[in-house]
Amino acid sequence: MNSYVHLTDAMLQRGVILKDIASVLQMSDIAVYKKIIAETSFTFEEAKKIQSILFPDISLTYLFETQDKVSPG
């Protein structure tokens, strides 16, 4: 299963929790969790909102790159 490694790393580094993202997206913690572990998908609008509000200094493409696409090293 894919996951958003860079998103979860940025969350850990900045102390952003599921409730913060859920608040931004106006959805439940469980719905956000399912999106982060890639059980369901983020829409472009959701991803852009998370990036612009919580991580404006990190590119959208980098933040939402999935684990299967991350290069080793």
C-alpha cells in the first residue's frame, strides 16, 4: 500500500496532527487517516488546501509524492 511519506514526515517535523488536517479539510480524523495511508485518495483541491495552509514552503508535488515513487538515497 502506498503512503505519503513526505507529508507524514512534514507533519512529524512540524507537529501537525490528523486533527489539524481534518480541520482544514472539514472532515473526520478517520477520513484523513485513510487518505494519508492511501486507502482513499486526496482530491487535488484537498492536497492544494493542505499544502497552502499548513506547508506553504513545501512543493505540492513533493509533499504528495507516494512511497512507491520515492527514489532511494
